[in-house]
Amino acid sequence: MDSVFHTSAAMPTALPFLIRLAADPGIAVRDGLLGLVVVAADLSQPVDADDERAVLLLGKDEDHPEREQCGAAFLHHAPLLRELLDDETLPPGLISADDRECLLNAAAPR
């Protein structure tokens, strides 16, 4: 992450590894990785060009190709994300309803 509102150009490369690690129940820092994946999912969503505030905070999509690249990574790993969301070994309450929806949206075709 470059800042609170931007992913770096490295995120599309790192994201597949982060998703696979977050899906592994044996990883000790799974909770933190899952939080990072949720933030990446949220920041990879397209920005409405007509929403001046969103463009001011997040920038235009054409200036941030990493959003589309991250979106492609989420789409490619959609089966793993769905498996992760159905994982009964996750502690209750670890993934909020909003975070679950964010991950499902990131894994859906645009």
C-alpha cells in the first residue's frame, strides 16, 4: 500500500500470494493477511468518475492501472476466495458482513 487510499504498483504481483496465504488455515498471521486482502479488494474497485470526492481521494482509474490488475487477480482467485469465505475454521466475527461482500464483489466479473 502506498497510502491509506492507494495500492502500489507492486500490489497486483503480491496479491495472489496474499490471497493464497490468507486462505491457508495453518498460517499464524492469517487474520492480518485477511485484513490486508479486504483492504486491497476495496481499493481495487473502480472509482466513479462522476464522484468528485472519490476521484479526489482515490484518483482516476486511468491513472491507477493497478486497480484493474488487482481486479484481475481477485477474479482469477475467485474460487479460492469463495472457499476462504466458507472456511469453518475462521474465528467467528473475523470477516464482517461488509468485508464478506467486499471480497465477493472483488471476485465477481466486472
